[in-house]
Amino acid sequence: MKVSIIGATGYSGLELIRLLQSHSKVTIQSLHSYSNYSENIAYLYPHLKDVCELSLESVDIKKICQTSQIVFFATPSGVSKDQAAAFIKAGLIVVDLSGDLRLENHTSYKKWYNFDGASQELLTQAVYGLAEWNDVTNQKLIANPGCYATATLLALAPLLIEDILHLDSIVVDAKSGVSGAGKTPNPSSMYTETNDNLTLYKVNQHQHIPEIMQQLKKWNPSIENIQFSTTLIPVTRGILATIYGKLKSTLTTEEVVDLFQKAYQDKPFVRIQEVGNLPTIKQVVGSNYCDIGISVNPVTNQVLVVATIDNLIKGAAGQAIQNMNQAAGFPLNTGLQFSPLYP
């Protein structure tokens, strides 16, 4: 099948190019940008020389519909909500990596993203593509989850589904590398600001909060809220989400680890750590894995869950390809069978 990438010059778009080049079931047909028309992608990004040397094109919806079967939107928020419908009408599979189609209620979008939301009709067609938990088989419109949301939801799913937490006790302390902010220049992401520094940002205002709550309520409708904070750390890639919650009954670390192992036993991209081990960012960077470690404090009866992902792969391009595989009927791990980078 042939794919087109809209927003090919952003970090997620470039990662899609890298990963799709080794995908055995698809061919990259075209790359699209809202600037740099006609430039060879490898001229702008020399790491792609002899890998992908397509020229960037403007977004011609009619032409894309005539030449491709799958479209990835790796665009900033505010773009796909106005363009996705035309591709769906033409029968293409659309995977949207932005936040435009994640929230089921279009009125919530403006509050969190400061844009008017997509039409309710379009949102009704979209499936939230948390790949391990939501089936997108044969779906045409997939809303790829946010990076923080992916790590947080994978870490909380077994706990909420089994209803073993006091729901008002959940605290999420998530930390991300600088690439999560995208390529647009910003003083807060400059080397001089991020090096040797930690910075809390968007406290109680992060745009991934509503999609997290939306999914958590599907697993356990009784949940009302969580405490969620995000911190920028001086690394290029990676998210480490540390999650705390109070257990309803006395459980050991071994028992909670066993619960997670059973929940993810048939999910090849989630790796549950052995008792006594907690994951690091380094062990997942460059891969589509989410590594999860668990520890229970027997004194306080609190559970600690740590989830790590590469924000540009499992948190963006990799999960998008995982969703594409399922939607198109390809083997789930096609194009994603590579180990993390080490060291």
C-alpha cells in the first residue's frame, strides 16, 4: 500500500519516514509540507540521504487521494480537523498524530487547544488508537494518542480495570525530553535553559489531561480526576511517568506485577519488568516498547508504577504505525521489530 505523510518535516514526520522505510507492506508515495515546497527531504535533512530523497509537495488533497491509500497527519494541532474528512470520504485510512480528533466532545477541544474543534460528525468516526487496548481493525480514522497519555494510560489500565485503587489517590508525575516540544523555536527549550535544569510546565493545564481522563472513565466510570504534572528534563528523547496510588486492599509487589503480566501477556510492545526492577528511559529509546515496573510500599499500601517510552516512537510515529498495521490488516509488529538503542 502507498502512504503519504502530511507534516513530514516535524520530528514525528521525520520519524515516520525513518520507520516506514523498513516497513515491508507499504511504500512512501509522497511527503507534504506547508513550507519548503519542491525541496528534496534529504537536502533539508542529510541523515535521510540514500534513505529517502522524495521532494516535498504542497498538500493537494485530490492528488493524494488518487495516489495513496493511507495518510498520516504529523501536523500541529488545528490542521487535520479541517482536512481529514476529505480523505475519509475518498476511502483512505487516516492516522492523525495531532490532538485534533482525540476528544470525543468537540466543545472540550477549544478549552485545551485554543482552536475551534472538529465537527462532531468527524469526531464520531474517529477511534482513539491506544494500540494495546482499543481495536482499530478496519477503521478509517484513527486518533493517535499523545505521548504523555500513552505512558500514563498503559501504566494505569490494569489498576483501573481491576478496580484495585482508591480513585481519588492517583498522582502522575511525568517527565519528558526536549523533543516532545517539537521543532518550533521556543526560549524554554533552548540549550541554555534546559541543560542542567528541570522545569515544571503546564501545571494542571496540559492538553493530554482530557484524553487521559476520557479513557480512564471508560475503564472505570467512577473516577473523577487525577493529579497530573509534567516536567521538562535535559534529554533529547524519552518519557518517564511515575504514578502513585493507594491500594484498596493489601497486595504485594509480586501480586501487582502478576496482574500486569497477565494484562499484557499478548501485547508484544509492553514489557513488564521483573520484581525489584524499575525501567529507565535509556532502555526504550529508539524502540516502540513501553517498559513498566511496579513497587508496592507495604507500610503505606501505596503502589508505585513507572512507565517509560520513546516519545517520538511509542508516543507518536511507532504507535501510529502500530495502529496502521491493525487497521490495514498487517501483522501488528511489521516495521517495528527493532531493539532499543544502547548505549
